[in-house]
Amino acid sequence: MKNLDPESLRSGPTNKSLIVQPVCAPMVPPRTSSGEVMESPLVLIDIVLDGGVGHSVIFTYTRAALKPTAELLSDMEPLLGSVVRAIRNEPNS
């Protein structure tokens, strides 16, 4: 899939979906002031539009925040259409 082109947002993409995937990526344990970091809890986000795919990652700091963050993002999918329309209507800066 090709990356999301900002110009395609302005021209009005129609096919859109939001793919949210919570993951805990294992890490080689680096030492920090508070101890070893054994994993990196991430929420991977893909937005699929006619013009391509956009990708994003949210680091949640703790595994406990992983599921609620992913659910919040998934629940935002119905709002996606209005967000895309708002981006499309922004003037070029």
C-alpha cells in the first residue's frame, strides 16, 4: 500500500477505515533510573483511504493503558468521516 498523500485528503477520499492494534513489543532491557524496561506497550494505528494508508504509533507507558487506549481509538472510527472532511477543507498553509 502506498503512503497517505496529504493532497488526496483535500480531494475527498471515500473509502476509509481505521485499524487499531495493541501490541507489547519486547525490548532488550535498557537500564533507566527506575529499573529495567522489559517491553514497550504500543497502539499501532492505520487509517485507510482512497489515496493510501497513513500510519501512527502511540506509546502508552504501561500495559494497563494499552486496552483502554486501543478501545478509545476504535470507538472514534465513526467520527473519521467528519475529521477527513475537516482536513480537506483546511486552507493550504
